[in-house]
Amino acid sequence: MTTAPASEAIVLYDANCGWCRWTLAKFLRWDRHRRLTTLAIQAPAAGAFLAGMTMQERLASWHLAAPDGRLHSGGAVFAPLLRLLPGGAPLALAASALPGLTERTYRWVADHRRLLARPLRPGAIARADRIVAQRSRPTPP
């Protein structure tokens, strides 16, 4: 498995999901220290991080390739992700303390993402896409 550089974490997301891109952009805006980069699950380079998973398993949730080399998926992404964000430690502590609730909440949102995306305006998605693209991990040619 490929790992992220020591100071950077890679968020792997579904590029075909407007809700996913919009939500990811919110985390990226929070990330003032630029510790997060993005990589679409559908990108060939994602295979290095998600080796051993089928495409269906990859697309079932988002993933975080943490700076320490560990891969987190689904609700388990929140604690390590929040630890990387300014002021995120208390929320990370809560996510760590309640892993079952965090996973169930994540799963509910993931299962209803099309419904949740309905109120999002095209302009909001376009702004999110620009933010995500700016933080996209460069892929080798």
C-alpha cells in the first residue's frame, strides 16, 4: 500500500457524488494548514491506497490515507481527520469515544446522500468542485 507523506493525509472520495464533493469541500476550507489532499476513488492512482478492495467496496464509503500510513474508511475516518484540523481535537475525541454511533451516523448519511444533495444548488457544487480540484493530489502521468 502507498502511504501519504508524513504531514499530509489523502481523502479518497466518490467523484460522482455531489454531496460527497460538497461535504469534502467544507472540510478542506476548515483545513487552513493544508494537511489534506484529495484523490477521487475512481482515479487510477487510488488503487495504490485501496489495494485489495473491489470497486464496490471502494465506493461504499470515503477513505483516509493517514500520514501514519493507516487507511481508515467510513465513520472511522472522522477521528483521524478531525485531529488534523484546527480545533478539531474535541470532536475527534467524541468520534473516537463513540465509534459505533459515528459509524451508524456516517452510514445513514452515505445511504441518503442523493436525498441530502437535492437542496444543493449547482453553484454550490461548482464552488465545491473548484475547492476539491485545488487540493487534488497530483497523479503521475
